[in-house]
Amino acid sequence: MNNLINKKFKDPKVTADGIDRAFVEAEKIKTLWFNTGTLCNIECKNCYIESSPKNDRLVYLTFDEVKNLEMSIEKKQLIILNQYLTIIRKISLEHYWSKN
């Protein structure tokens, strides 16, 4: 699986087949929402990403990934109207706040 991911997303501008990826330059972002994963100590019926103690299917964002994206947004001077951070796991919360 990791080999497929590495092959598919090796170049952000070109697909694994050598075709240029579609691209639109952003000017503003209405909503930017970071989810840190789907593993959660509770299972709510109305959870939009179906988080639960057994659901570990989303890849976890690291603090450095979020920081790099935010630095890129700042560098491009993009306007963000709403920004949210959903922290699913207690360990992620501790990791996030220890870095800030």
C-alpha cells in the first residue's frame, strides 16, 4: 500500500501516468478544517467521519504538516474566513498543544 501511495503522489503536479494534474490557484479559502484522524474513545452516531475506538482508517496529520500548510497559506497571502482543528485522539491533543 505504501508503495502505491509513494508512486501515486510522488509529484504534486504530475500523476503516476505522467499526466499534468488539474490545478486552480486559490485566492481565498472559505473553510479550512484539519482533522487529526478517526480513532476516538467514543462512537457518536452523528459523527461525520465515523470516528470510534476501532476506526483507525484516516492518516494522522502531524504538527509539522499543519505548520507547513499554514506557512504556505501565509506566504501566498490567502484569505481564510473560517479555520477549525478537530482533534480526535488525546495523544494528538497533547502533541498539538506541546508544540504551541
